[in-house]
Amino acid sequence: MDELIDALAAKAGIDRAVAEKAVGAILGFLRKEGPVDQVRALIEKIPGAESAIAAAGSTGGLAGMLGGGVMALGAKLMGFGLGMNEIQSLGRELFRFGRDKIGADGMSTIIAETPGLSKFA
């Protein structure tokens, strides 16, 4: 997980702690909204993923009012201080990492079957 977080922080130009919370939020979103088997496989291939999901915390504030989905995720990530370009950069890099871990077909399924996610892939 440390290698992933460091790479994401460097590529997106953001603080490491923010990158870790963002990855946790994204993985938590995928667990809730994405295809179960592929997301489980991805999370299992990332050491420390469960801790990152827990560290991202529960949805609150504007994200909580939005109820869920990709809009709530976006609001949560913006609440961490990320702009749209940083969010897209994080998403692309995380999905690239995911392809290396579970294969292109697995990540394609996650992206295709998670509502609203294709905008960030």
C-alpha cells in the first residue's frame, strides 16, 4: 500500500496523507457500489486496503446529504481538498494499478459496472 500511496501522491501532486484517505474512500465506494467479486479481488490484492478504507471514515457533510454514488464520492474527495484534475489523476493511476493486480478484464468490469465511474477512468 505504501508504494501505491507514494506513487499516487507523486503523480497527482498531493500530500501523502490525502492520497491515502482518497484511496480508502475510492476503495470503500467501489466495495459499496461496484461488482462484488472483482472489487473483492482488487481489495485482497492491495495490502493495507482495509485499513485505508477504515481511515477514510464514514460519509458525512455534503457527501452524506448526497446519499451515495459517485457524486457523494466526489464530494468526499473534494472535502479532502482535491480538485477535479487531482481526482481524475488519482482515479486513472489507481485503475492502472488495479489492472496490474487483477487484470484488464477485472478492472474493465469494475469501471463498466460501477455507476458513474467511467467518467474518472
